[in-house]
Amino acid sequence: MSRIQLVTQAAAIGESQALLGQIHGAFGATPNMFRAVANSPAALKSLWGSFGALGGGVISAQLGEQIAVAVADRNACNYCLAAHTALGRKAGVSAADMAAAQAGESSDPPTAAALRFALKVVDERGQVDAADVQVLRDAGFDDQHIVEILAHVALNLFTNYVNVAFDVPVDFPSVKLRAAA
């Protein structure tokens, strides 16, 4: 049971009501995570805006979802792991590739480099060095891609923390977390 209220569109205040309508339209339902964040119109606007902005960025939806499952697994976020596994499959990533990404792995060298970097950012709390960034450049990413990889990590940290801290009920098909790292 959620530790905070899950706001319905009808009960939402301010901008949250319209944003929840947009979210419902995009997903065909209103995921519980957004209903939790809707307690703050400013936080919901930030979250939904970030999803929209990054969705229009240079990082593909497939790589974005692979980063999301790697970060979710590392942070033991059942909600995000389930949601992004479903979204990754919808974006065309195979079940095997999503499972590999959950472990921070990929047979595609650029994807593997991005996942390793994302997890290093999480594990080291952003304390990466020039060599870590160079690995991404060597894998074919330019500075725009590299900044967006970091932005995906940051967005997923926020959503992981919302779901874990507030114990938001998972409303996507369950995915098993890997063994604790």
C-alpha cells in the first residue's frame, strides 16, 4: 500500500488534473507512479516534461528503456523494473536484451558502454572521470548523447526513489529483480 495518496484525475489540483489527463491519454491508463507524484503539481510537471523532452532526444527509446531497467535493478525498484521492461518490449527490445540490460549488459558494444556508464554514475554517485566519458566517445557517442545518457540516469533515479520511498503499488506485469549486487 502506498505511503502517500495516489491522486485521481478528478481529485487532482492545479496543473496535475490536466497533466494526469495527458498521461492517461499516452498510456491508456494512469500509472500509479504518476498518481503518487501528482500530489505536487510542480513535481508532476517536471516529471512529465522530462519524459517528453528525453523522448524527443537523440537517445533511442530502446536504449532509454535499457538504461531504465539497469538503474531500476541496481536501486531495487520493482515498479520501474516492471514498467520499463514493458515499455522496452513495446519499443522493440527483445526479452533477452531487456534481461541483459537489467544486469547492465548488452551484446551491442555501444549499448554495453552506455549501460556500464549509467551504472557507474549510480554506483559512484556521479563521481566518474574523463576515462569513463572517453569510453562512451570511443563507442560512438558524442557529447549530446553523453549528456542525455546522464539525463536518463537522473530521471530514473527520481522515479526509482519515488516508487521505493513511497512504496507505490506496481501496476505493470511483475519482473523479478536480480540477486542483490
